[in-house]
Amino acid sequence: MIGVVLLLLFLYEIQSVLVYIAVAAVIALIGRPAVIFLRQRLRLPNQIAVVIVLLLFLSVFVGLIFLFVPIIIEQSRNLGQIDIEAFKSDINDLNDQINNYLGVEEINVLQAFRRSEFVRNFDLSLIPKFLNNVFGILGAALIAIFSVLFISFFFLKDSKLMLHSILVFANHGEEDKFQRVFNKIKILLSRYFVGLTLQILVLFILYIILLSIFEINNPIAIAFICAILNLVPYLGPLAAGILMALFVISSFLGADFSTVILPRVVYVMLGYSICQLIDNFISQPMIFGASVRSHPLEIFLIILIAGLLFGVVGMVVAVPFYTALKVIAKESLSEYKIVKRLTRNL
């Protein structure tokens, strides 16, 4: 018992390293088909193929940084030049128009904000602490990026590295069973993460088209944020829809509510609903059905249970974790009827 407690304490202390390994493993699973393609189709050496794939991942990451940094700088300049009185007037006008349109009693947004507990208890000494935390996060992010790329390189370079690490825990004579389980899990999860990447890419493109049609500011950045939120099943699309509506309102702040803002919000939300229908009835069934080979109702129940037990993180990792458990159960508990039923398609 003391050994187990010490082991758990050790794992808790190195949790950041475990996260790096997990992220690197996901990158390796996503990049595995590309490495195989470059190695078999284009006859490139293994190391060169791995470097090319990692450079692609790094290029996407750097591209996202170059996408968001100019937007942040632009918004910072706009905030520095903003007319506070005009902004307060726009907020009050929008508030009055919403109240008149909905027929509710007048609610002063600015006064309610001033009376909020956050504003009344705000401590100016938190600003230096916040800046220190920001620089600390930047340093940790650089370490994390380097660590993930370094680990990913060896995972992609030597496809048996993870297998050899797992075989350490296998009993003598059961190595073949462990290898079969690992290979099956690797194939299924590789298909799942590649499919998930394609799903986010499709949503990203659809959102860009939607936001560009209605002339919303910074459509690429907004589309990317909303597409990434869809990684969280069920709750993510709801949060993305609310966020997109807020961006639409902010893009036309100062315009008439009933003739400009409300119609734009309604049209964008209708377009967003169409994008979600395409995702729910075309993209997701193809990913979950073909990659992890599980029934949609089965996936829904697993995500729901994981969300109740472990929150948002549980919902995100529910499908890959459940897939791995199914493969392990098929190899170890195949004599049970329920296991045969659940794993018949594996």
C-alpha cells in the first residue's frame, strides 16, 4: 500500500510530463498515416518522412500564432483609441433597443456591472501577479512545445517504441496478446484522431464561409475558435454558438438592433445550425462508425457517463479511452456474452 501511494504521488508530481507524452502520442497517431505514405509511396527515408510530418504540425501551429497575434495587436490598438463615452452610449442604446424590442423593464447594464461583486472587490495588486503569470505561462508553453515535438519525433521514428514500453508490463508468454491489443488500439485511435482532425477542418471551412457571407470581423479567427470548441461533445457546439452570436453583436455594435443586429444574429445562427446538422448527420457518423466501430447510441451513453463522472475532460477523452477498453476486453474477456456483443465489429 505504501508503494502504491508513493507511485500515485510520483505520478501526480510529474503530471505535466505525462501530459506531454499523451499529446505526443496523439500527434504520432495523427501523423502515422502521413509517415507511412511518405515512406511507402514516395520512398523517402523514415527519418526524413518523420521530420516532414513534424514540420507540417509545427507550420500549422506557427500559422495559428501568426493568425491570432495580428488580431490581438489590432484589437489592442482599437481599445487604446476607443471613445469611452461613445462606447457607453452604444451599450446603453443597445440595452434600450433590446428592452423596447422585448417589452421588458429597463435594465441598465453598466450600473449592474458596477454593482457586481467582482468590480467592488477588485484589487489592483492583482495586475502585477497577472503579468507574472502570463510570462510564466509563456515559458511553460515553450518548454511544452519543445518537449512534445521531441517525444513525437521518436514516437513517429520508431513505431515500436510505445509497444516496447507497454510490453514491460506483460507477463512472460503473453507478449503476443499485448502486441495484438496494442496494434489494434493504435490503428483504431489513429483513424479516430485523423477523422476528428478532418471533422474540425470541415467545420472550420463552413464557419469561415458563413461568417464571410455576413461580413463578420475576423472570420478566420472566430471560425477556428468555434471549430475547436466542437472537440467537446454536445456542450462544445452550444458554447460555440453562443460565442459566435456575441461576435456578431460586437461586429455591429452601434447599429440599430431590430433592423441590423437581430437579423444578422438570426441569419448567422440559422447558418450555424445548418453547419451543425451537416456535422451531426454526415461527419460524426462517418468518424465514429468507421474509426472506432461503435454504435452512435453507445458513443452517446459513454460520453454522457464520462461527463457526469469527470466533467469536460472526461467527455473529450471518453471515446478513445472506451475504444481501448473494448479492444482489451475482446482479448481478455471474450468468453462473456456482453463483451462478445459490444466487440463484435472489432
